[in-house]
Amino acid sequence: MNSRDCPPLSKSITISIMTQSFLPMTRADMKARGWDELDVLFISADAYVDHPSFAAALLGRLLESKGYRVGLIAQPNWKDASSLTVMGKPRLCCMISGGNIDSMVAHYTSTKKKRSEDLYSPGGKAGFRPDRPTIVYSNLAHQAFGSVPIIIGGLEASLRRLAHYDYWQDLVRKPILLDAKADILAFGMGEHQCLEIVSRLDKGQTVKDMRDIQGICYSISQNEDISKLPFEAVLLPSFEEVSLRDKVSNRPDPQGQKAYAKAFNIQMMHENPLEKRCLVQSCNGRFIVQNPPSKPLSEEEFDSLYELPFVRRWHPAYDKAGGVPAIKEVQFSLTSNRGCYGGCSFCAITNHQGRIIQTRSLASLVRETQTLVKHPDFKGYIHDLGGPTANFQCPACEKQLKSGPCAHRQCLFPTPCPNVRDSHRIYLEKLKAVASVPGVKKVFIRSGIRFDYLMLCADEKTKALFIEKLVRDHVSGQLKVAPEHICDSVLQCMGKSPVSVYDSFRKAFFEENRRQGKKQFLIPYLIAAHPGSTLDDAINLALYMKKQGFVPDQVQEFYPTPSTVSTCMYYTGLDPRPGQNFKSVYVPKGRDANLQRSLLQFNKKENRALVLEALKKAGRSDLAKILH
């Protein structure tokens, strides 16, 4: 293949392959295409599902559309380097991903118990990937291919791009780039970076020539002059500072925790893709450089990406195992938007996808729906139309498009910025257009609605119209919402609106159901033992649920995953958010966390002893008969 200029992401060239073929996984697949060599080898910790919701398929199809010869090795034997060489040495690079979800979350519960299932593996069985596969596969690729450039990316790498607290080892780990010994880390969603990296490698450039690419991290010697980097350098506290531990007790040193919170605060203030600054962190005699995030996709780029020729099913190699369960939720769903400016403390979407909302056109969504209708397994139901937050259907404000998101304030927290735009009518238009496609019976919303955005940012007429149509057309008996808690002090730590906002939405939802003669339910997501939550707060939450006549079947105990605000709070006991002045935060751990979790399911027989213990500890044994 000859070197070429990298075409724009939205201008895919015509390629001579059948639209219903999978990316090559074997030599036989390559031979069928007349290839004797790959340009790019993807290595993924997930089983291969050719659907745009799976990152390896999305990026693989994108590069394929530009004429690159792309192969995919899914869940290789991590104990044998030869498992990576089944299609030979790639000409340009290896691209490695830990999969759609963090491998440690996939393997362990919030209480660090081993999971028996893995929805992204054949048959939903665990054991097909190692812990921390990005590191394992990267080191394996070095053994297999020598000097071939190694590019790591995906959620696992993206959220570990700088020094980060690791809940499973209970310590601060160094940036993953150093553990993986990779050449470049592409953070975020990765389309622009992948195209640019591959294009430059194809032109004969080396990874050292790519320091100006946005959305990447790389490592340099501390002998280099950081003032000569392509972007203005902002120094973070070093890995050695943020990981400081007491030499006697081996517990985190308070100065190290404060340095960690400071580093996180600086990162939060530099999430702007339109800013020309890079973050630099010293670690073990090297500098890790994080360039500004990649620029958001344009509508044309977004449309083009999701209309690539996906097969929309798992690879036939998994048929005997029963397929890959993870596709069931997304096979007949539509992605309409990307990014989130909600600012929830416990969520990493902002850190990964960014705060600037990117959207697809109505026409593109209709075209994809017409494709879905032709699928032999389609039953007439679109399971979801949305993204991280379904009703965010345009950038928060005009300013974001010109200068990026604000560094010192959130769009919705603690109160909505007056510049936030209402996009509910845009969302209703998309829902109506997709529902109007012949063959579609219903379009449901499952990806989550920010009820606070609706109640606080929409005018009364729009609010009433949206709730009316939501109840009438887009709820399948139950609507999942995320109040997360009901105590305002806890909600403040979570970056959520006061409980009164949820109560107003709840009231409007049930009133509209009564008006339409329907009986539909709200299923609230709740988090137990989040930083800031005391035992009294957990008791008040239990009493609230008792009053509402609802006790959840499943409860999520707070899970400290890398690079979230809440995890920083959990590790440091400090609030790192701009404007919070590193104020102290109470952090429930151990027995306290277990007691709080039991209170959320106070009616379960197996929780009775814990509930009584919690009430006694809080001096509220008088509630024993009520919380039963």
C-alpha cells in the first residue's frame, strides 16, 4: 500500500469488500481478501462483536474505510506471545484495548469478589482475559513484534493516563504508559488520533514525530526541555508526591493525599480540547505528557462513523458458545449523542468522552434505523435512542463551541448555568423520526434521562410536552432514573441536584401516567456508601424508600474506579473540584460501608442483623419496627 494523505474522517473511500464481512481474524481471512500483510493489528480484551458500540469494531471499520488492511485478535492467550502472530507482523502498528469496560470492574465486584460472568466474552463466561489486559497485551506484543509501534487506548488506558488511585491494590499506580511500555496512549474515543497516527506512520514518520497530535499521551526523558513541547506545559505534582506513604505505617501520607487532590484539580481544569496546553507529570525519571483532548467529532463525522458497514452481530466463531451477551442491549439501539456535561462525581464519562456534546443528524439516525429494520432478528422495537445522557442533544452553550467548556464551573452543578440550552424538542424530533420509519413499532429510552436537566432547564410547555410523550410512547413499563441518593449533603458530593428536583419529576411522571390511564413505574438507581454519606444519611434514604413503597432489588455500593472525582474523594478525603477549596469529605469504608448498603435493602431477611446494628450504632433503634 502506498503512502497517502489521511482523508477526512467523514470522507470514507470505497473499498472492495462485501458489506457483510467481518474484519479478518485469521490467515485464512486475510487470504480470502488477497492480503499477505496487515497494516494495523487490533488486539482487544473483548470478544469480537461487529457493532459500533464495540470500540475495536468501530475503529477497525474506520481505518478499513480509508483503505488500510486491518485485522483483529480478540482475547488472545495472554501467556503465549505466539497467539498474537497468527496474522503475522503488522506493517504499521499494533493498537491495543482493554475492552469496552474496565477489566478490573469486569472481574471484581465493589467488594473485590471475583465475578463468575463476563458479558463481553463468549457465552458470558469469565476467564477469557487477564487482569489489566492493556499492560499484559502490550508487553506480549513487544515480545511478538519487537520494534513495531504499540498504541494503547480504550477506557482502561484512558482513565489511567496519569498517576491514579487503584482501588484493587489500594495504592497510587504510575501512569499506564510506563507499565505497558507502549509508545503512545490515545485517550478518549480515539477516532481522530487513530487516523492521524496511522496516516503519519504510513508516511514514514516515527512516534517521536507525533507530539503535536491532540488526544495522546507519551513519555519523554527528563533531560528534554519541556518549554519546547508543541503545547504550553502545565506541571502536575509528581507521581512520587501523589503516591507518598508513611514509612512506618505504610498508609497514605496526608501530604501525598493533598498532592493527589491538587493534581486531580489541575486535570479537571484542563479538559478543554480548544486549549493549547499539555499536562506534564514526572514519574520514575521520565515525564508523561498529556496533550489537550482530541477535538469533538463534527455531525458529518459522527454520521459517517456510525454508518460504516457493520455486520451487527458477534463473530461466527462464538456461535457454539452461545454468542456474546453484551450485544443484546445494544444490537437494536441507536447512538444519537456522545459526551456529557452532567458532572456526576462518580462517573468517568466526562473524563473519557469530554464535556462537549457531539450529535448525529436526524437523517443519519433514520438511515441507520432503516438498516436495522432489515435485520432478520429485528422485532420492531428500538431498544434505545440516546447516549451517555439521552436528552443532551446539543452542546451546553454557544461558548463551548468557540472556546470549550468552562474550567472553573460545571454546567448543571450546583445550579444550572443560565447559558445552558434546552435540547428536549430536538430529542423529541429524533424520537418521532425514528418511530416513523416503516417497520418500527416502538422506540424506548433506556440510556438515561437527566430529570434535573428537564425540570430545571426546560420551559413549562416543553417540560409538559416531553413528559407527556415520554409516558405515552417511550417507556416500556419501567423508566430507570438516577437520583442516586436523597440527602442533599450527599447529592452535593455526588454533583447532583437537590432531592426536591427528583421529587418534582417523580410527581409529574406519575400524574401524567394517571392522566393517560397507564400504570408505569420509576426504577431509581441508588448508590450506597458514597463519599459524604454518613450512617444517618443512609437511614434517611431507607426511610424515604419505605415511604415511597419501593425497595430496590439491586443496590450498587460505591465502587472507586480510576479517574473519577468520587474516587479522588475516597482516596484523599478531600473534594478536588474547582471552587470547593479541597474541603474535607467523610468517607465510609469497611463495616460502615456494609451497614449503609444493608439499609438500602432493609426488608431482606439476610440483612436484618446488619440493619439492627446500623440503627443501634446511629442511636436510632426506635426505627427497628419501621425498617423491617
